[in-house]
Amino acid sequence: MSYYFAWQPYVSVAEKRRRAEREVAKLKKRGQAIAPVRIEGRKIAKSFWGQSWCTNLERYSDFANRLPRGRAYVRNGSVVDLQIAKGELAAMVAGSDLYKIKIAIAPVKNARWKAICRDCAGSIDSLVELLQGRLAKGVMDRVCRQGDGLFPSPGEIKLNCSCPDGASMCKHVAAVLYGVGARLDEEPQFLFVLRGVDENELIDSAGQDLPLSKATPGAAKVLDDSDVAALFGIEIAETASADISSARKQSRRFKTVKGSKSAETKTPAKKTSHHARPGPSPSISARKRRATAGSQD
């Protein structure tokens, strides 16, 4: 029997945390970014993506023996750092020592991802809806489907831990895998990063299989002027043209009147001379001549 299993001294959870905190403090001083997994309560994951990840782990008998110890480790805060990148998990777990874990996860094959996008086309309306897991049951079942869904199978996962346990799935590795489920509660986009796919392609494919009649509004949905006139009880073109012609006539009349007034103002009035005396009226001269002739007779 090996020394690890026969004589390894017991270390309490509190002592493991203290050791882990000291190691983490050293790493932070060196400038290394640390992202611990924190879980409140007994439930490891609460969101659709986090729970689906954990459910996928538990459906494979390859992992069954070590998963319970892994759940205990992740709940008590032993996963002091978890970094998620494309096709890789890098973590540190506090045990009897601070162990380093590397887990390689194969990216989703292109044909498999295209099939997922095609099957989900038209069923996901927005990226927010996708990341929050507010999906129709058919989409959820398709994404989580065993074998050709988005979650990895045991054959796509390669495990490595620095602990002396000879099993590939040790409790530290199991704790990290459960830690991924907890992390997806906070940042679900990491699932797509890990599997090497672009989540936006699920949204972009939403309208590809729709008929053209659904892509653009039909002619019956566009109102022309006569429909708008009938709808609101007004005459659009006629009223507008009548108002414009009336305004133009009024403008012309205004200009004409204004021009005539200006002409009257500018034309000078004829002046009468005060020095010339008017001559006698012809009727008055005739009467005077008749009166003179009568007196002579």
C-alpha cells in the first residue's frame, strides 16, 4: 500500500483553506490573476447552463465514483482558482497540498456545431435570451443531447492533476469540473469559449430558414396615400394641392395690390398755377353782350 493512502495525515477543511489562502496570497503578490469558485449554500449550480453542465457530468459512469468527493471539495471552497480558455481548464485545488489541475476538452467539431445551429434556427431571439437559458424546451433538449449536443463526453476530456492519486478522475479534478458548473452561473459564455464555438452563430442562424414572406413586410401591410386618407377621413393630395394653389393666388394678388399702391404713391399730382386768373365763363360773356345791346336800343 502506498504512503499516500496509508499514512497521509488528516487535514481539516479549515486548515486546508488557511493553507490555500496563504498560497493564493503568494501568487497574487507575483501578479498572477486568481479566480476562486465561491458557492453559497448546498446547491452548486442554479442556472440552466450550470445545472446542465453538472447533469452531463453525472450521466457518465466513468466519473461516478469520484464525483461525490468532488462536490464536497467545491462546496467548501477548495477550488481556489479556475481559469477557462478555449479547450482548456487550469485550476488550483487546496487539499493536503495545493494541487494544480489541467483538463483538456476537445472543441466541438464543425459539422456537429453546424447541425446544432441548424436545428435551433429560428428558435432563439437574442443573445441575452440564450445566455440566460430562457429557451424553448426543444432547444434545451437539442443543446443538451447526449452524444451530439454542446456538452463534452468522457472521450473528449483529458484529465491531469499533480496529486499522488493514481486515478485519472481524482477528487480534485472532480471539484474543478463541478466548479465549471458554478462558474457558468455567473458567466455562461465560458461554455462556448471552452468548446471553441461562437454563440452568436446561434442567433445569426435564426432567420436563415424563414421564408422570404416573413423576412420583409408584405405589400398588404404597407398603406398607400388612399388607404391613409380613408383611415383618417382626410383628403391628402387634393387638399394639399388646393391649399398650395390658393396660397399662390393670394400671394399674386398681394403683389398686384402692393404694386398699384406703390405706383399711386410715386406718381406726382398736377399743380395749379396761382398766378394765372381764370377767364370769364362763355355763358356769362353772352349775357353781358345781350344786356348792352338792349340798353342801346
